[in-house]
Amino acid sequence: MKSTLFLAAAALALAGTVQAQALDGAKLYTEKTCVACHGKDGTKPLTPEYPKVAGQNAKYAERQMLDIKSGARANGNTAAMKGVMHLVSDAEIKALAEYLSKLKP
Ligand code: HEC
């Protein structure tokens, strides 16, 4: 019984690590609907008022997304973006920011 518990705990710990490493920015970008508004490769936003996000500084993009999510950043255009921010965790935001920073503007 004890060893079964230990195995279960080890499996859980392993699953946690795998999940943390498996955050794939490119996949998240499509899965979390980002592509719908910011366009393929972050270069073709849905409307001219939406920002191009390709090649953006990763730290900056992460901060903007966290601020939009928390409500610290709120202007005329923020509502559209804020509406989907419940779909992403802080860790996913970081992975997305890193992915965006590597795209060609
Ligand atoms: C419904 C449309 C929509 C969706 C979906 C959307 N965004 Fe946005 N996004 C916007 C708009 C509009 C802004 C500008 C917000 C503002 O002006 O405050 C923005 C802002 C941003 C910014 C900040 C840009 C800057 O230069 O400050 C980043 C980074 C970003 N989005 C990435 C993402 C990612 C990653 C996703 C997917 C999780 C996503 N967006 C989903 C519309 C959207």
C-alpha cells in the first residue's frame, strides 16, 4: 500500500513536470484563439486597430498580457483582448510572450 502511494505520488510529480515543459507557444497561440485577432504569425491583425504582436519584446508582451488580464491596462481596445484572458494561465502567458518574441515582425 505504501509503495502504491509512493508510485502514485511519483507519477503525479512527473506529470506536473511534463506539463510545465510541454507549454508550446505556437500551439497555444492557435488553441487559445489569439490567432483570430492577431492573425497568422502575429503580423495580420483582424482590424487595423488591433496590434501586431510578432517580434515584440517577450518581457514587455508578458507584462501587457498580465496587466490586461488583471485590469491594470484598460483602454478603448482592451475589452476585446480581456475577454479571452481567462483562457490562459500566467505560465501560458509567459510561453506565449516568448513565442511572439521569436516571430518575424
Ligand atoms: C478578440 C480579439 C483578441 C484576442 C482573441 C486576443 N487579443 Fe491580444 N489584443 C487584442 C487587442 C484589441 C489588443 C490591444 C488592447 C489595448 O489596446 O489595450 C491586444 C493586445 C495584445 C498584446 C499587447 C500588445 C502591445 O503591443 O502592447 C499582446 C502581447 C497580445 N494581445 C497577445 C495576445 C495573445 C497571446 C492572445 C491569445 C491568448 C490574444 N492576444 C488574444 C485583441 C485580441
